[in-house]
Amino acid sequence: MSRTPIIAANWKMNMGPKEAKDFLAALKNELSCECKAVDKVIVPPFVTIPAVMDTLNGCTCLGVGAQDVSDRDNGAFTGEISTTMLNELGCKYVVVGHSERRQYHGETNAYINRKIKKALAAGITPIYCIGETLAQREAGELETVLSTQVVEGLEGLTPEQVGGLVIAYEPVWAIGTGKTASAADAQAAHAFIRSVVEKTFGAEAAAAVRLQYGGSVKPANAKELMSQPDIDGALVGGAALKADSFAAIIKAAL
Ligand code: 13P
């Protein structure tokens, strides 16, 4: 099965509305709307999403996502953002389970699973982040960690739902450190993740689910990473804050 590559810019806590508008104007100069062979997604901070939508003005060549979502519908949950609100803004994607949220906000697989279910119920595609820490990798726990994150994070989903997901493999030691997993190591982890999806949800779901690599992706390493058979795109942090380097990564996926 051929899977459309998906490149997403996770801006994290960067880029207010004004910077985002400047970024999009610069990106427009770098990319033509015709390059439909790659799904391109911007994931701004919540407060920047309306400015991004205004600037896109209905253009669907860029998808927009949120960086997180509540596992509740509405009510007294200070600081939370619901799927209804994301839908109202026009968000098509939501990042869930990023390692920074696991690390700094204590998010567990069970909690992330509830968010994934909420997003799916609202018609929003989750980008589900998984990945091991350096200590876990060095202790030989890579496969146990990844399979637990896949099985617990996706618990209760149908094979069709899993096939429509994006799973981002982001080794924690590679995020923001300049250290990228070698293409061979990244491919091995992606193949393993796909095998766990196959064992748990069947061959069709495994063939359809898109797996992104994340962790110090930059123009110089994007092509080699994305030419691996089980790597279907990238979730990009630092290198997605500049339009020229984000555009170069998108072009590497073509
Ligand atoms: P960097 O590309 O800055 O390493 O960040 C990766 C990431 O965490 C994307 O979600």
C-alpha cells in the first residue's frame, strides 16, 4: 500500500500570531500549492491557531493541528481545550502524548488513550507520539517501551481507526539535542512499531497507519530518513520554525 507522506511542524511554545503570519508568507514563497504528494501540517500554540487560519483563508494545502486536547467534553477544567473548540477553529489534527507532556505533565498511556478517543470521536486525526528515553534504550528496553505505548495508548480502537492514525516515533534523546537516530536505527524502530500494530490490529491497519520520525530532523538528514520503507514522514520541531528549512524538509519527502 502506498502511504502519503505527512510532514508536520510542531512549533511547541514558539510563534505568536504575528510571527506565524510572517512564517506563512515566507513559506508560500518557498512552496507551490501544487505539491499535493505530501500532506503538510502546522501545529501552532492554541492562541496562534486563529491567525494561521485567517492567513490560510480557506486554502487547504496546509492542514492545521493543535498540540494537545482535553479528554473531557466541557466544564470546570481550567486551562483545558476541548475537541469542540478545535473543530470550531478547523483543526484537522491533534498531537497527543508528546514526550514533553509525558515528562513535564505526567501524562500516562491511559490518559493519552482517552484523549485519542475524544479526538477520533470528533473527527480529528491524532498524531500519537511515542518513543524511548536514552536510559530505556541503554537498558535494552526499546521494544518493551514502544509496544507498551502502542498497545496501551491505542487500547479499544478499531483497526479502521488505527489505520487512519499518525504515530510519531520520537526517541526522547533525539528531541532538540541535534542527535538524530541513524536512518537504520529509525527504520528498525518503525518496522517494530508497525509489527506491533499488525499483531494487535491486523495487517490492514498496519499497512495503512502512517509513521513519522521525529527528533532533530533537518534538511540535511530528512531525505535519508524518509527514504526508509517504514518512515512515512516527519514531526519537526526546531527546524520547522524557519520557513526555508521546513520547506526543504517537505521537498525531501517528495
Ligand atoms: P526537534 O526537531 O526540535 O528535535 O523536536 C522534535 C519534536 O519533538 C517534534 O515534536
